[in-house]
Amino acid sequence: MPSQRLLHHNLPMTTLSSRPAQARRILLAGATGYIGRAVAAELLRRGHSVVAPVRDERARQRPDAAIVEDLLAGVERRAVELTDAGQTAKVLDGVEVDAAISCLASRSGIAADAWAVDHQANVNLLAAAKRAGARQFVLLSAICVQRPRLAFQHAKLAFETALMESGIAYSVVRPTAFFKSLSGQVGRVREGKPFLLFGDGRQTACKPIGERDLARFVADCLDDPAARNRVLPVGGPGGAITPREQGELLFELTGRKPRFRQVPIAVFDAALALLAPLARLSPRFAAKAELARIGRYYATESMLLWDESKGEYDADATPSHGEETLRDFYVRVLKDGLAGQSLGDQALF
């Protein structure tokens, strides 16, 4: 496998082509998800036709089902369980596409879920895409796979490797934090509650990116030669921001006096010490232990480009893209609410 470091495309992402895209037929997986539906809307806006394999019954049961239905109007949907190789091949047999985009991601991040979705479903999708004539595959991954310690990170990396070795032209997009993942405490602050921090809130930082800006970036990968056969880390506009600065921004926008409550990182260590022996006895406790590891990872690791030579995260080297800032997002959410931003299984607070 080629060096991940050498594959990084660190040019400012505004260098991706902005010329009108040639209308194509795109196979889009994960179209009902947070980023996937924004990508679907962007592809349709550019004049592409979109075929989306979806789990129809589950989509109808979502609390935001009406929003999903509205955003996916105009998308050709095929009911299929992508984790099932045989079903995927059967349902997508005869479909012809020019390219494929995967926005698939496991909801919980626990091992069984991660290997079924982040890896196997993508493997099945790739095989179906190649049979359908796709000449290009764009994968939405995550910047946290740079330092893999969790099951879902290893699952994502395993598919990245399979994609790179498949012979198809690829783009692996590794975004930093989404705005959605930083919205969990908006309600707390508005209600006058303290903003929760792990440690002092200055240990980590990220360059968050909005769903619409990320969707444009993903769609651009279809047409820009500079994005081919590359791993593309990408963050939003502006500098890196720490959790404490996120809280300060929310207090400023709500006109409230800043109030913080610090939660020691050691709570994760204590939970893991308790769960570790139980995890060997029960899948249920193994899943809880993995969730504790996930929580600890995000409480202690920045979502920025990792510089291996310096052994540190580098905010300046993390590419910026787009127009909407976290401030813009918070203003919008405080005015219009969190419709479409539900964290579901990914909620931490």
C-alpha cells in the first residue's frame, strides 16, 4: 500500500476545479445520512442523475424522515442491504453508472457495526460499482484514521486499502469534525446550563466543516484531475478551534455569562478498567467498552492533520475549504433549531 503521508493532497482545496461538471449518472451510498443527503442535493443541483441504494424501511422510521424525503426528491432509490453481498449484486444488477460515491458510516462505531458497514458494505458497493461500469470511486472517510486505535478506524482503513488496490480511479476524502458533532451542547447553553469540557477544554482542536461545503468538495472530486488517486484531508474555513473556544462562542451568541464544567479524562479510564474484564465475557459489555474507548479518543485527539515527523497535529497544514464558519452555523441553529442535525447514536453529551 502506498504511504498515506505521500498521498495527502495538501494544496488549498479552492484549487479544485469550479468549472461546470459534465452530467453523469452517479451511484451514491449513504444518501439518507447527514452528509450523504447533502451530497445528493449537490449532485442533483449540478445536473447529475443519482441512484441511491437505501434501506427503505429504516429510512421511513427515522425521526427526520420528512426532511430526508424532501432532500432526496429526484433521487432514484433502490431498496437494498449493502452489507449483504448477494443482495447488493442482485438489486444493482443492470444498473449503469459513470462513478460511485460512498458516504457510508457505521452509526455506533462498535466493532461488529464498523466491519459490517465501514468495510463490508463498501466492499460490496465497490464490486457493484465496477460491474455497473463506474470508472471512479469517491470515498468519504474520516481524518481520525491517521492514528488508528479503534475498531471503526481499522475498518475504514481496510477499505481504503482495498479501494486503492482495486484499479479504479479513487479519491479518499478525510474531513475533520462536522458542524453536527459540535452542536450537542447548543440546547444546554441556551437553557442556562454549563458547557461540559473534558479536561480544561484546550487539549484538542479541530477545523470543523459544514455539510454543504463538504458536499461541494466531494462533488468536485468527480471532475478535478488533481483529486484523482489521492487522500484528501479537508477542514472548514478559518482557524482551528478548541472545545473551550466553542463554548465561549456559544455563550457570546446567546448573551449568557460563560459557565464551564470540567469532566476529568480519567472517567474514561475508570470506565474501561471496570468494563475490560466484563468485555471478555459478554458482547454487550465489549460494545460498551468500545464506546468508552471512542469517547476517550475524541476527548484527547485533535481532528487535524497529523505531522508524523513532528509527532503533533498541525492546524496550519490542515487544508481549509468552503464558506460557512462554525459561527455562521451556530447563528443558524440558534435561530432555526437543530432540524436535520440530530446526532442519534453519535451523541456524546
